[in-house]
Amino acid sequence: MTASIVAASVLSSALTAFFVTGLDHSAAARTLPLPQDLGPADALVLSGKSELRLTNVDGRLSWSDQPSSRVFSIGTVHVGRILNALLQSDKYSAEKADFAAARQKKGEDFERRYKEMLEKARGIDKDSPEFPATREQFEAFQQEYTVWNSASEKEGQDMVTRQYQSAYGDLREAVEVVADRRKIDLVMRFIPASDKLAAGEEAGIAQQLMARTFLRSPDSIDMTEDILTEMHLQAPKKD
């Protein structure tokens, strides 16, 4: 009987030690830190109806040997908002102001000359021997004004085109800087879907809607504020 009691006691102690040890090991396993990285590995093969092999190509996830089969990061820029702010800056507004002042001064000169011609022609009728010369003078003046006005309008159009081209170049340079900093591959122009429509004709309103590239997009990919900061510009906040 004594031997049986001793054997049972030893067995009980052994089982207790086994279970306690097992529990301790389980607790220790639960408290061990999990690995932070998986790999390195040359590729990740995913099973499925068609096997997919994912690899790292130039720091981008790739699923085939085609250059287009890459995962590219994306950003968006409200181009109109930035260009409007840029074209209103001193760099461009001063040139527009100078052109407008010069055109106004020349226009006032034409107006003054025209009034002087009218004053001189006062009282000269069609039967007067001075009439042919007076009419010729008016015709020459009209031709001079037409040529100047056409040239001036073209100069204004060329200036606007040049300014937009320059401003767009400045914008692209800023996009390159910010995109490199934020590691963005593709940058798309967009108008936020929530922006209010400007009043206008039906065709114009439809065009505004079509210009909204995304019906929905996360705010995190919008680079507009970063571009404004990079270019030291201020633009009205979005409604």
C-alpha cells in the first residue's frame, strides 16, 4: 500500500511538473516579440486559379516582366487653383499691368488725334475742295488704328500664352520636387468633386463636370497644398 501511495505521488508530481512547464512555455511563446520583417525573399508566389509571382523591380511591386506591370504611387494636383494664384503673383501681374497701361496710353493718343481731326473737318461738306483730302486723312487714320489694334491684341494674346507656358513650367518644376520628396510616381491634374460649379451656359457646366477626373479620391493623395507651399503661393481655400 505504501509503495502504491509513493508511486501515485511521484506520478502526480511528474504530471504537475509537465503541465506547469507546458503552460510556462505557452506563456513565454505568447510574450516573444513577433518578427518585424518577412524575408528577404526573391519573390512571393500567390496560389490561385492563375499563379501570381510578385517581385521587387526598382523598388516597386511587379507581377510580370512588362514595364507597365508595376505598382505606382499616385498624387493629384488642382492645377487651376495653383495657376490662378501664380498668375496673380507679382512676377506676372506686373507685366500685365504694364501692357494694359501702354495699350491704354496709345488708345488715348488715337482718341485725341481723332477728336482733332473731327474738329478740323467741322464745316467741310462733300462739295468742298478740301473734302477729298479730309476723307483720305480719315481713311488713313482708320487704317493705322486697325493695324495697331490688331497688332496690340496679338501682342496681348502672345503675352498670355507666354505667361501660361512659363507658369505651367514653374508648376511642373514644383511638382517634380514635391513628388520626389513624397515618393510619388504619377501626378494627375484634378478638380475636387466637391468643388462648386461656376454659373454659366449648359455646355460650360457640362465641361466643368467632365473636368472632374475623380468622383471620389482620398485627401491623402492631394498634393495641392504642398505645391503651393513649395512655390511660396497663397490661394483661396477650397469651399
